[in-house]
Amino acid sequence: MSKKICIGCGIELQSDYPEKNGYLPVTKLEEKGEHYCQRCFKIKNYGKYMPVRLTRDDYRKVVQEEMANSQLAIAVFDIIDFEGSFDDEILDVLREKDSIVVINKLDLIPDEKHPSEVANWVKIRLAEEGIAPLDIAIVSSKNGYGINGIFKKIKHFYPNGVEALVLGVTNVGKSSIVNRLLGLKKVTVSKYPGTTLKSVRNQIPHTKITLVDTPGLIPEGRISDLVCENCNLKMVPANEISRKTFKVSKGRALIIGELLWFKVLNEDDIKPIFSLYAAKDVTFHETNEERLEELLKTDRGDLLTPPCEDCIHDYRKLEKTKHKVIVKTGEELVFKGLGWISVKRGPLNIEITAPRKAGVIIRDAFIKPKR
């Protein structure tokens, strides 16, 4: 008897162990047609979160198995957390195969940017990683913008059809894009990470294009992955991200949630101006150095969030590190899985305190500061 596969997450279906992945009652499993496992059914119909985390070895095995038969890689990145979308496992595939890079969540970008501006910025950033894709598609899986453009690009480069490997880290909207291309709500989509467990193969109707949706990889360095699932959701923007502008002087400090904080080290006569971008549920609080220490010693869930009361104590136990950085005018300081600072008038000289696992980098500005 051939194996039956969940059409939502790709896991092999079984009816013997309700507590294990792929479970479906035997009466349902024996029915003809396509099936969702119980986990996918609950996610799709009730929005119930049932966590499963793949290891990097699990992910690597799935991708390597599919690479042999796939001629094209379609890599999906989140423009709002672009650096957090990067992972060596995915970049290595892009260096080996022809690729179309899809940049999702155009609708969340503040300060309206034309798609061509986004594409040019992404092209430069990818070139720094030694990647030259066949083309770049700027899309919004939320409203459908640009999805047909992906299809046209695939047809242009592979007019006789192709098997395309769809890659991306968790929370970039990969499965939503696959569903848009299929014209069906078939692949299980969830706001929670780790929904797709195995590769899921689907053919775009009336074409010879097969999409192989792979599991989302949890990359290193994302601050959103260091908190509970509810806080994780709050840190992944669902609407246009919020922005607040600060003009600071030496001795001032800024706390982002209670996730990280920094002290301003500029000389007295230099007052940097910068904008901070993050999801609307992430709080920003400016204070002085003396008050900073006091705030961090008390539970101020009403003022500093996330983390929430369910994960704050575990988060505080994470090993922290301090590092000094100088961000120039026209540069951005990125906190992977959280947000970024765009310096309008610099330099911004600060000492950051953040979890050791947090990814913090400086890049050329995506959102150019307005004068």
C-alpha cells in the first residue's frame, strides 16, 4: 500500500500514534482522496498552534533530497526582516542553482518605496553574498501584488516547464506565496513558525511547473526566536511597521521592549537623530542611564514588552553581551528578528546590551533618511 502524505505539511500520515506527527484517525485515513493530518486540520480550521521544530540537520536532509531533481530555486525573503531571512543553508543553494529571488511583504514597508528601488537594493545586497539570481520579484502575499510576476518569470526562463524548489526561513510567507501561485488554499498556512514539516509537491494547474515547498528553517540570530510563541507573533509585523524618531544626547538610553537596550556615548556637542522601526506591539522607551538600571530591575510589563510575563524570566537568564558600535548617517543598525535603526544625522555612538545569540549588523540604509 502506497504511503499517504499530508497535503498541508508533507508529513507521512499514520493512524497508530495520536501524539506523533502525521496522525489521522484510521477511518479518515482509509477514505479516498487527499488528506490533512490532524495537526494541519486544527491549524487551518481553528488556528490552534501545535509546535514542531525541525533541526538544521532535518532541514538540510529534506533540501538535499529535493535538490537532485530541481532545476530552479525560488528563495523567499522578508523585506521587513531581510537580514533575518538570510541563512547559510539557503544562500549555499542559491550559489549552486539558477534562482528567482522573491521579496515578500512589500505592503509593510513604510515611506512608500517603488518596487524597482527595493529590487535594486536587494540586488546589491545579494551581490555582496556572491549571489546573482536570474531575476527578482517584489510581492505581497497578503494582497497578491506581484504574484503573477513570479509565474511569468518562471515561464520566461523555463518555457517547457520546471521543478522549482521553494526555500525560505520561517515567517517569510513562503507557503502563502505557493498557495497564491497554485490558485488554491492547499498548503497549510499558519502565523506560527514550523508549519511545513516535509517537502510538499504541487503542480501549478494547466502548466508543467512543479513547486516543491520545503520546511521553513529557523535561522540563527533572530531575537524573535528567543521569546515565547505569542511574543514571537507580536514581533513579526502584520501591518505597516511603526516608526519613532529620536534626538538623543550623551547619557541617554533607549530600551526596545525588554529585549535589548543601548546607552548613547556621543560627545556632548553631538546629538544624533535616528528613526527606530519595529512591529507596533514592540515598545520603545527613552530614559537616562540611572533610570535604565532601575527599570530593568523591576517587572514593567505595562511599559516594556515583549517579553511577556510567561517568558520574561527565561529571557533574562539568557547570556548577554555588550558591544560598542558607531553608525554613520545613511546607515542602519539591524537587530535580526526585531527591527532596525536608520540614522538621519550621525554618527550614532552607542553601547548595546543584547543576548549573545542576537544578530546585530550595520548595513547601507534601506529606508533612506529624509532631510
